[in-house]
Amino acid sequence: MRQGVLYVVVCAAPPARDARVLVEFAREAGWDTCVIVTPAARAFADLAELEARSGHPVRFEWKRPGTPDVLPPADAMIVAPATFNTLNKWAAGISDTLALGLLCEAIGKRLALVALPFLNAAQAYHPAFGRSLEQLREMGVRILWGEEEGVPSAHPPGTGERRIASFPWGRTLNALAETRERAPR
């Protein structure tokens, strides 16, 4: 069953190395999947593998004015792993990278949006983080964070590498389906 076009936005955190897992899950679920990476995530993700698995070029920077876009327009977006930096900038409306520009615009387009944070407990303790999650939720973003969402929250500083294997990629697609079911038609 065709679902539409899904943008997977990948941020610079250890699970980004396995972003292909989400691309494969999404394609199996019927999504035409495109990948956008933050500039810093380029060092974490295997761009060639993501292009091969998605069937689309991986984008990480703005296109030149007047040139056609190489990706179809998004119907929904998943941000995973979503970093402290990206979540806080997104909530503040900062659009200084392609990924953030698309995410900020997606709020106005009222796209189905899901974010799965990956950050350490010291970052999560920062007051801006909680405010950002609250603001994004008020804007309609489904944030998969904490027990109420059935996912682990922050990990101790310095232990992120050990958390890669347990990153709940599949939970994002379930949340996206739930979000789309509740959306007004």
C-alpha cells in the first residue's frame, strides 16, 4: 500500500550509522523514502548506502536558486536520531540548515511529524530542552520521549555508543501511523 513520500531527517548522533534500518522499514511499509542529513550527520551516516536503499540522492544542503528539486515533496517527516541541537533550533524556528529549513516549513504545511530524540542526561537536564519539547508538541510534532511514549529517554553522558543497537527505529513508523490516523481530514 502506497503511503506517500516520507523524509527521514538524520542528525549527528551515533544511531545515524544505522539510519538505513529506518529507510528499509519505511520502504517495506510503502513509503517513498528520501533522506535529509544535517551537515554534521554527514560524518556519521553512510550516504552512499542511504542513497542506494532509498533510491534518491541524500540531501544536506540547499539547492541552487532556479534549479529543480531532486526530491519529491514530503507528505510526512521523521527526525531520528533527533539531537539536542536540532530539537532546540527547530522549536525556536531557526532555519540555518536544509534539514531545519524543511522541518520549520513542515510545521506550516501541517505535515505529520515524528521526532525520536537521542541525547545524554546532562543535555536533557538543560531547561531549554524541556521547553523545546513542549513547544514542538504544541506545534503538532509527535515526540517519542520517555515512558509515556514507550521509549527510553536520556542516557548517561559518554554511553551513547552502547545505545545504538537498542535505538527504537520501528517505533517511529508506528507513531507516524498513529499521528496520521488522528489527523483531521
